[in-house]
Amino acid sequence: MAFKIVASQCTACSACEFECPTGAIKFKNDAYIIDPKICTECEGHFDTQQCANVCPVPKTCVKV
Amino acid sequence: MGQPVTISLDSLIAPVDLDAMKRTAASGGCSSSSCGSSTRPEDMDAEVWERIKDHPCYSEEAHHYFARMHVAVAPACNIQCNYCNRKYDCANESRPGVASEKLTPDQARRKVIAVANEVPQLSVLGIAGPGDACYDWKKTQATFAAIAKDIPDVKLCISTNGLALPDHVDELADMNVDHVTITINMVDPEIGAKIYPWIYFRNRRWTGVEASQILHERQMQGLEMLIARGVLTKINSVMIPGVNDEHLIEVNRWVKARGAFLHNVMPLISDPAHGTHYGLTGQRGPSAMELKALQDRLEGGAKLMRHCRQCRADAVGLLGEDRGQEFTLDQLPESVDYDPAKRTAYREFVAVERGDHVAAKQAAAAAIQEAAAEGQSLLVAVATKGGGRVNEHFGHAKEFQIYEASSKGVVFVGHRKVEAYCLGGFGEDATLDAVIAALEGVRHVLCAKIGDCPKDMLEAAGIAASDAYAYEYAETAIGALYAETFASAPSQAVA
């Protein structure tokens, strides 16, 4: 149960990084990645996934 | 560097000659109207003038002398606008929100110092996208804190969509951010729904009228909070024909009532190649004359800004130029110390020069009064590389500054961007056609030099081009031109 970032779509704006309630998103090798071991799909925090909500590019933060 | 008056202006683009600037500054002295507050417009409070007189975006007069730079440090955004696509980006494009490289606060600090050491006109540091400076707050804050320590006299400035603004107004005021721009495209959420597909607020995505209602309330709240704290606030509005063009009259009324200092109505930039919703759906931007017509209707409301160049998010230099490519990350030194010498010398020079400029403006207004052609106005395009003078060759101009001469005097009313006609020894006819199209409504072009061929082609298109006023102040030249035009043919209707 986790989300991922489609690297080719990502603009590296960093919005997802500071909205993520579990700190699962990190900047590594010039790209943002979601650590699937930490990501909870925001369960227990919010009804919807924050990374997908704030991402400016459609279909970029998606379910693995 | 032949003519004395051009020394300083050539130095705008050439390496700065400090001694020459000092000589010019010293020779003017404080003899006439050249000193201190005498350059202040009559209808402006002295304290406000002191705060804006070196800010190229807040003072039309200052934009002839002072430069801004933007640093793209806050890339995260909390709303989606139909005129923006975050995926597209190009070094050759000149439009808001576009930047070639994002910077960390430390990289931004080094860049600002490098620019301050090289560009004597620098007076303002702004954070203006891509992204929102208030939403991506920590990076905005870290950048400003670092710069304020190194260059305390640089003015700090942000541009925001307003959604996160109320959360940070107190901190902005504490950090001496004296100039804030809010982009307000509507005060009616029904219209907002056609501009903003969604916003991200309080941990969820909002759409439709509901999204615009929240955005509108936050924008008004933020504006009122800024005004209450004495922060000078500018409102940017994007004019979108058929969506909010008429509505901007209402927007102007709202922001004036709340104490906005300046209202800047900008044309929508729309092109399918930009990949924006508007670009892809064929929403057009307004023509230069449509924009001017709306701006003219707004006169008398909140004070209008007409000299905006809609610059990039990493722009460096005077408003009409962009030296950003000279200061890319790979050219920045690892460590750099601020040296105020060039900026200080330039300020001494400008103090004198702008006093002379005001005197020239007044003389031009008097000349026009004397010509007394009741109801007659004249739109004149000026090729300039800064300093408010006719000092650029026609073929080298990348923009023309447009002045309107009427019984009210000579007033800057806008600019027209063009491609430079001269390609090193020869000119391109297609480019000249585009220049002629861009000069819609204009009857006279003043420049430092023009060849016979383009001059004849302009003539055929009904535009008189002249280099007779080379290196004069624009107002002096236009005042003389106006007097000449209406004295020789008093009954002729022009522009």
C-alpha cells in the first residue's frame, strides 16, 4: 500500500514533500521519490492522498 | 562614448565606468531641481515616494534607472491557474512563472551578491514564481533572511496568489518586506471558476466555484492585513478577453477600496506551445490596443501600472532587458563577498540625472501646453536602452516604449515587444512587418539611428520614423515633436 511519483512527469516543485504527513517523500538524485515502506496512502491522517492533491501535474502521484 | 550624455547610458550595458559616473554626478551638483524630493510627483506622499522611488515595478519613473532580479527559490504552488503549465519551461521564453533553474536559498544568496556586484542598477530582489512565495514559505523566509544580512539596502518583494498570504503577513512585515504583489483576477467566484480549476487548501483539493470563493476571501483578507500593516501592495490582474476583461473594472474598484497602491493589468499570454489550458483551448490574449483601451477606462480608479514587462521568474536587469543568462548557476562562484562600490556610485549618478529628467518633463509639458492643440493626442514609440532617453538604434530595439502626448503632458502608457529588426548588417522584411503590426495605433517612432530602407517602409505604413532627437529625453523629444506636428498642420487629426 503506497503511492509513487512518475519521474518523467515530476517538475520537482517540492509541494508533495512538505504536505506528506508521514515524511515518506525525499529528494534523491535530482528527483522526488516516495519510500513505499513509509507511505501509508495518508490512511489515518486524511481521506485523500496529499501528494496527489497538491501535485500540479495530473497523474503524477499515483498508486503503485 | 562620444556624446557626454550617453556615457552613463552606455554603461548600462557595458562595464561600468565609475569615474565617468562620478564626474557626471559631480558636474550636475545640486544647482537646480536636481536634488532630493523634487523628483517626487506632486500627488504623492513624501514618505511613500521615499519607499518606491528606487523600485522599478512600483514607480514608472524608477524603471528607467533601476533594476530588479527574481530568484526562483519557492517552486511549490497551492493553486492551478488555466494560464499556467508547470511542465513547460524554456530559456528563450519571456513570461511570468518561467525559470530555467530553481535555486536553494544558499544558491540564491550567492546569485544575488554576484548580481549586486555587477549590476549597479539593482535595487530590488523579488520572489515571483514558479510556485508561490507564501505557500513555499520556509524557502522564501530563508532566502530573505540571508540577503538582508549581506545587502541590507536591497528591497525585498514577493508575488503571491494570496491563498496562503494571511498566514504570513506578520512575518512579512517583520522581515521588512515592504512590497507585496497579489494576483487577483476576479472578485466573483463564478468568474473565478473559469480561471482556476482547483486550489489546495487545508489538506484538500477544492474545485469549481467553491475553490474560487475560498481564494477570493483569502485574497481580500490578505490585502486588508497588508494595508493595515502599511505594506505597499500591488495587484496584478491577467486580462483574459471574454472571461474577466469587463470584470477587471469591478476588481479595480474592490482593490482601490481596500487601499491597494497600484493595479497592474497584464495581457494573457496564450499559445498552444505553452501547454496551458488556455493555450490548448484557443483562449486568446488581448491585443495591445484592447489592453490600452481597458487601462484607459480604469484611469481614475486604483493607480495603474503600465510599464510591466511580465518578466521571467529568474529575470535580472532593467525591466526591458534580461541579463539572467549571465548569472546562471554554473557561472556562480562558490563563495562571493558583496562589494557596494558600483551600486553606491550609480545611486549618486541617478540622484542628479533623474532631477534633470524631471525638469525636462516639465519643460516638455510646457511646450505642449503652448502648442495647445485641444483634444489632440499623439502616440509615439521610443527605442531606448534605459535612462528614459531616445538612445537605441531602431534595428536593435527589442521593445518600444510607448508615450502618449496630449494636453495632459507626455505620459508613459506602455511598451510593445518586437524582435530586433537588424541581424548584423541586414534586415529581415518579415520582421519589419511584425514590427509595424506591433506598432498599431502609433504614428511616430523615435530612435538613435535608422537606415533609409526601414524608414521608407515604415513611412509607407503610415509611421514616421526619425533619429533627429537622438539621445534626448523621451519627453523632450516628444514635446518638440508634438509642437512641430500640430503647429505645422493644426487641423490634422493624428492617432
